[in-house]
Amino acid sequence: MAEEQGKGRIIKVSGPLVVAAGLDDPRMYDLVRVGRERLMGEVIELRGDEASVQVYEETGGLGPGDPVFTTGMPLSVELGPGLIESIYDGVQRPLNLLFDKAGNYITRGMEMPGLSRDKKWEFVPIVKAGDEVVEGDILGTVQESPVLEHRIMVPAGVGGRVQDIKGGSYTVTDVIATVGEGSDAAQVTMMQKWPVRRGRPFKKKLAPYAPLTTGQRVIDTFFPVAKGGTACVPGPFGSGKTVIQHQIAKWADADVILFIGCGERGNEMTEVLIEFPELIDPHSGEPLMKRTVLIANTSNMPVAAREASVYTGITIAEYFRDMGYQVALQADSTSRWAEAMREISGRLEEMPGEEGYPAYLGTRIAAFYERAGLVQCKCSGERVGSVTVVGAVSPPGGDLSEPVTQATLRVVKVFWGLEDKLAFRRHFPAINWLISYSLYINKVSEMWAELVDPSFKELRDLAMSLLQQESELEEIVRLIGVEALSSRERLVMEGAKSVREDFLQQNAFDDVDTFTSLEKQFLLLRLIMTFYEEAGKAIAADVEIGDVLAIPECEEIAHAKFISEENLNEFDVLERKVTEAIGGLIERKAEEEAEEKVPEGA
Amino acid sequence: MPIREYMTVRDIVGPLLLVERVQEAKYDELVEIEFPDGSVGLGNVLEVEGDKALIQSFEGTRGLDVSNTRVRFRGRGMELAVSRDILGRVFDGLGRPMDDGPEIIPDERININGSPINPFARDYPTDFIQTGMSAIDGLNPLVRGQKLPIFSGAGLPHSRLAAQIARQSTVLGAEMEFSVVFAAMGITFEDADFFMQEFRSTAAIERSVLFINLADDPAVERIATPRVALTAAEYLAFELGMQVLVILTDMTYYCEALREVSAARKEVPGRRGYPGYLYTDLATIYERAGRIKGESGSITQIPILSMPEDDKTHPIPDLTGYITEGQIILSRELHREGIYPPIDVLPSLSRLKENGIGEGKTREDHSDLSNQLFSAYARGKEAKELAVILGEAALTEEDKLYARFSDEFEDRFVRQGEFEDRTIEETLALGWELLKILPRAELKRVKKDQIEKYME
Ligand SMILES: Nc1ncnc2c1ncn2[C@@H]1O[C@H](COP(=O)(O)OP(=O)(O)OP(=O)(O)O)[C@@H](O)[C@H]1O
Ligand SMILES: [Mg+2]
């Protein structure tokens, strides 16, 4: 820990905000220690001799006269082996270690480094003495978990000829290499520190193009997010934001997952902690926890640390991106982060903007999402990594016109709009297909042709148009009743119903349904659309729509989502059966008509 | 720290006092306020700046003046004295005995704010609580350690419902008995008395602790009441290993008291005049529920709140719903139709249900059956709405069946007696029975083998 420098005194305490005077040369966003218990805080405003400090721990019992110490360091995270499988609070204190030390409750004044100082890691160099390296180059690797090779990079501001590098078993503070010459020579350890409020540098941003496959049908097929892209999930309480975020954390084809529980429920973090070590990643065959980092600053934990939690999370995400990994970050919920900003801003007596939020709300939100992206990493060679950000938004009363949702929608490229009406009907995920959108759909669907099938996009558009027609027809039904519809229109309604119930609806808690590969998504949608097309032919041939819907294969289509990933060939079989069954109906109809005609002609 | 006494009150605004020339006042410190008539009330420090302390008085400020009021700083936060003897007792909203019993000889004094449970220390709630009520057990089951509020409205039978839950709840298989911690905030004497009589008549009183702040008690006191009650609950659950059911009623009055203080401080208000930190404040109450690894006790919370104008998007129910693990919503319409309990099952939700039900807990068909009942009932209600506009005749045959299903569902599944205690098997059997109204092909949420097993 950094040495304390100047000592000042508290002059005011108001909730999480403390004002101190007499600090020696305080700087904005510097870390300070407050009170005799040395609580963690951060300078967020300077006026003359007075510094306003947001305190990351409960402030009960603090009062004027208590000491405050500067550290001369900005709030930073520790980056290095040991991040994976950790659960941290908003300022990177390991909650498991806090538990070991302090028991069931979070107590104050506990200092706790983010990375273990004792644990040894097996470092394998990949450069040798004499090689030239620049910032970001990989010096060597540590197999941090069975699925994650931790790449030790040349830290910022360091570069030159490698003087000395040694493999072996080291802690994160042991020197593993000396880089550079003379007075520029730097002793490199496996740990770096990075101030959380500053984005980590990269060479160049690229346009995202590859799908982040999440195994969630409505997302992957209808409103996909690209690797390096941004998405938001607004919705009223209980509409399924957290379940969607958890599903992405579980099944997305990312190398590293960063889940930030920002001002939400304690039990939801416990659920992740219990489930993830058990669940197996379909891509790697290893437990999901082996690629996951958790940040948990729940709603009852100090509000200032909640404000910091999203920055702590995204800085760790950027660090893994810089190694060349695809990182997916979920923030649940960004509204709680915004509320933390509002609370602190109110205590600072800043001029409020809309609904009491600070005037800089929009800027902060935009700057946060801007840290997502697909980038060429900073290094001498070519390396590409990405951070995908998915933020939940919790609009009061579900009203999307509120400031946080609006500020978010201005910057993100994918919008999954959740609706409570769908949730009440237990249509999950309750993503409203009429209001949601993805601006990546064209780019991403180009990849589908390669990954799955060239006709996927066309199928998807056809299904989408069915859903749109359905909503128009529903209006008519509401006004004049179902009789008013032609059989063609009734078929559209039935087709759309099948898309909704047999494709869009997906039960996160069913062992099979919880994850659907892109290939199975395609096959399932093709099956549904095949039925629709064949049924259209039948209706054109005057077959009663009721007879088409009565074929036993309809029930099988409804259960097709439960066909397991190992038996995907069953789709072809079923599709053939559907075509044959409806073909049979058309033939029979033709025969009947022919028979009817015979007596006339005879 | 010695007690410091001051007579330097400068301003009195609403429930707040500004005291000057104070030394070493601490944020959130407990104070005693001696009224000019000699009576003593309690308060705490909301803000300190230099030698000024801003204090909220739990007992209000009526009768205070600036020249004769004495303020004593106690050098610690507000605490509750606890021991096993709190069971069976009735306290006021600040935790002072108000029955005829003796003073509590404390084992411990605990700060009423508690500390946040480390998420890593939590154990996930997984034990099904049988409340004996189909609309809850079948569709929105309560789990040991859950926080599940009742969203109600003026004149709806939320008290009877909460009392029935308290009376009938058992943890299936373990036959654990619940202790009840009951906190009244701003409710009428009659409502509070209903609960007291209820606990007495079922002998549950020996396992209960009551904290009572009535409608004519000081409003600001209500800010402390749920915290005092939860401190008692944590003691019983995590030190004495008991299963504790906490009933908090009515959270709406709690929030109004908070708004009053916020307004007196001239804070920038959030929605509808409630403070911007209402979410965080409520979270520090509701999150004091749950289970902890290695502890046998648990806290299950049933907060009750009345929705102003029956509006679910009002900040109080809205923010509550964002924190709790679901909600039970009461419907005025069902109540008018004479259905008890008038639980509006569609917008009601238990988020922990998946972990509390199924094979080995309730029965393997429970989850699918409940999903099927939900969607069938939703469809039936839609059909009925359509029939209102277009007439019964405009419905398809299928829709007519759904409409009938929804009527019978309300009449037989939701409706039950106030003293009717249904086992989970009875509830599930009733659900399958009702599904017989619908065509087989419509039952997409349940599995074929379940249909064969439970419907034939
Ligand atoms: N895909 C799904 N499959 C099955 N059930 C779901 C699905 N999504 C949501 N649910 C149901 O909806 C409930 C609420 O979902 P969730 O907790 O994600 O809501 P939320 O939007 O995060 O609410 P809050 O804002 O209050 O946190 C879940 O507990 C679950 O019962
Ligand atoms: Mg959530």
C-alpha cells in the first residue's frame, strides 16, 4: 500500500460524503484514508483548502476533527494472475478473504489487496534476454485456470531490450524480468496497477462484426450483439434483466466474463457463486467459473463503492482485452450506478439536472460504454481483443423516457426492450420483438452465412415480418373479431404464434432449453418456417386451415426446442415429416375435388 | 466517551434540530433530547459540519424550544438491547418495552443499522415454505430466507393474508416452526390489535416479538422501527438459530416519514417528492433477509405496503419490487368479487421459486405445471377482455374454453378459506384438475409424461 502523506482533518460528514481541510496537496480522484479506522475514500471535489471525499465504507461514527490522510495515488485496480474466479467488492477487495477475516458481515476499515501476495504462479517466458519489446508485448504466460492463459504484458511506460527474464514459480510482486537500459531499466513483476477512471490504451478501434453468440434465440437470431459491441436491457422489475445477464455470462462464446452486480441483490451473486463452479462451459468443457470474474457491490453495501464498481469492472475487462481476449462484461444494473452518482452529487449540492441526476450523467454513461470495443491491442505485433458491454437499466415504473434509459439509448447499438406484459404471460425472455433492435444485424448476419447457412438472414427476416403482420392483424381482431380474417391471414397469425411460442420463448431453467447453438437456432427456425410455407401451399389449394393445424407434427414442432444438441439430425427428419403430412393433405383435397367433379362430368 | 450535554439549539425545523457549538459530534450518533417538560426523547445525528450538528428527533419536536431544550450526545449509535427474553414481548417503535413486563437484561446491545451481509457469506434460499395457500404455494412459492412483499391497497385484506401465512407456514420436510418478528409502522390500533390477538390466540405469541409504532405515534420514530425489528430478527436467527418470519407493515408510512425528513432538509427530491436515496435506504432494510452459510437460522421477510391509488408504478412499490425477490399483488377486482385471498397471480412473482421447488422439494411437475397454469390463465383473461368488447359470440371455441378455465381457476384455485390449509399435493392436484378444461394439444408447457401421470 502506498505511504500516507499529508494529514488533514474532517470538517463535515454527510452520509457517504466527507469534507476534509488541511490535506497536503490533494489531487482529484486520489485515494485517501479517512478517520482512525482508515476507511477508503476518493477525492471528488476541491475547493480552496477543502477536499470533498466520497467514502467507500459506512461513515457512522466519523466526525469533525478526525484525521484524513492522502496517499498520492489514484483509485486503482491490481491486474495480474489471480483475477479469475475472484469475487470483489466495488473497490476490488476480495469478498472471500473479507469473509475469512471478518465473518458474515462486511465490517469497516479492512485493507485487503486485490491480488494475493502469497500465491505462486508458474511463469513461462516467451521472450528471451536481448529481445526488443514495447509496451503491451507479451513477456510470458501463466496458466491461470484450465481455460485461461494469463499473458503477462510489458506495463505502460516500459520498453526496450530485455536484460533478464526468468521462468519459474513467482508471486505477483516478484521481479520476473528487467526491461530497458540504464536509468530507464524497469523491474517488471506480474502485477500492474491501473487507475480505474482512465481507459487502458490501444492502437486502434475496429468496427465490430462477429456475433457474440449467447445461446439465447431471441438475441442471437433476432437482435444480436457483436463482439466489442454495446447493448442495453431496460425493463421494469421482474421482467428478466438479471436472468438475461446471467444467461449471457453462462453461455456467451467469450474468453473472459466480467459480471458486475452493481447495487442489486446479494442472493443473485450467491446464485452465481453456487452455480458457476458447477456449470460446464459448452465451448471449453470446463466449469464456467474458470473464466469468470465477479464484482459484487450489492444494494446494501456502501453507495460510493457502487459508483466505483463499474469502473473497477471495466478496467479488469480492458486488461484481458489487451491480452487478445474476447471479454464480455455485464453490468446489473447501470441505473443503480447512476443513482449512486445522483446521491453523491446531491450531497455535493451540485446543480441538479433532470430528475435530480447530475448534469454530467449523459457524459459519464457515454464514456463508460465507449470503453467497450474491438481493438488492435497496443503491442509491436498484431493482436486483437474486444470488450462487449451489456448494461441492464432499471427505469422507474418501467418508463423508458427517464434520463438513464435515454442517455443509454443514445450510445448503445443494441436495445432489448423488456415488457412486463410478456413477463406476466410468462413469455420469457420478455424481450418485446416489436420495439427491440440491433444495429449489428447486417454485419453479424454476413458471418452467419459462413458459420451456419446462407439462408439464415432471409429466414430471420421472414419470421420478423410475420411478427409484424401479426401485430397489425391483432388490431383487427380486437376491433371486429377473428371471423374478419381470411384463411391466409389466419395462417399468418398461426405462423407468428409458432415463432413466438416455439422459437422466441426460451426457458432459462430448463436443462436443454437454456442454451441453443447457432446451428440449432437455424434448424428450429427453418422447421417453423417450413411449416408456414407448406401450410400456405395447402391453403392456396383450399385445404381447411383447421386441418393443417391438426396434423400431429404441430405438437412435435412445439417440442422441437427440447431436441438436444447431439441429435440435431432429428430436425431434418421432422421437417420432412411436416412437408409430407401437409403434402398429403393437399393431395387428398385434390382427390376430393376431382371426385366431386367426376359425377358432373359423367 | 463521556456524555456531552448542550443547550445550544439554534433552529428547529419540522423534525430537525440544529445544535451549535458542539464538540466531537459524530455522524449517526445517538442523542437524547430533553424536552422543557422534563420528558426525554431520542434522536440521531444526520450531518455534522464544524461545530454544528443536525439532528432528527424520533419523537417529533412539539413542545421544544430553543432556549430550554437539552441535547445529550451519547457517543455511540442507536442500539437495541437483546436477550432470549425479548420473545413474547411488546416494544414501542424504538425498542422500549411497552407491555407490563420487566426491562430486558441485555446479553448484548446491537447497533440497529446492522452491517451488510457479505454476499460471499450468503447461502442460497432453497427450502420451500408451505403456506397452505394455493395461489402462493402453487404459483409463487415462498422460500426460506426470501423477501417477498405484499403489495396491497387501502381496504384490502393484507393483514388477514399475512396472519394466515404466519399461522400456517411450515418448512416442508423439516417441520420447522417460525418465530415472528412483527413491526408496525403507522398503522391503526385496530390493525395492530388484530395481529396481537391473532398471535395470542394461536399461542404464537411466545415465539413472537412485536414492535409497535401506531398512526398517532411520532412519524419519525418509524424510520427506526424496521431497523430495530430486524436487529431483533438477526439476533434470533443468527445467534439463537431460529427460523424468523419478519412482517413489516406498512412500508408506505415508513417511506412517508423518510420523505418528511428529506423535505425538512430541503434535499433535491427524486420522484414524487421521495428522496433520491430511497432505493438504497429500502435496500438496507430488505437486504437484511436471507440465510448465511453454516448458520441454521434464517430471516424470511414479508413487508406489506399499500400502493397509493393502487398504482404499482408509484415509487414505493416500484423501488420495493426492484429490491425484493418478487411480490404478491392483491387485486381490488378479485376482492370485489368476494374472492379471498384476492391475489392477482399474473403480476405476482416469486423469483426464488425455481430453487425451492421440483423433485425432492415439492414435486417434479411443479415448475412446468405452474408455468402452464400461468399462461393458460393469462390467455383466459385476454379472452374474457375480448368478450367484453366484442361479445361472447366473437370468441373462438378455444378462447371460450380458456375463458371458462380462468373463471374456475379464480373460483377454485385462488379462492380458499381463511383457515383452509392446503398441502402442496392438494394444490398441485387441483391445478391438474383445472387443466382438464383445456384441449390436450394446448398444454405446451407441461411434458407428455406428466400429462399421462397426473391427468389420467
Ligand atoms: N428466460 C427465462 N426463463 C424462465 N424464467 C424467466 C426467464 N427470464 C426471467 N424469468 C423469470 O422472471 C423472474 C424475474 O427475472 P429477473 O430477476 O431477471 O428480473 P429483473 O428484470 O432483473 O428484475 P429487477 O429489476 O427487479 O432485478 C425470474 O425470477 C424468473 O422467474
Ligand atoms: Mg435484476
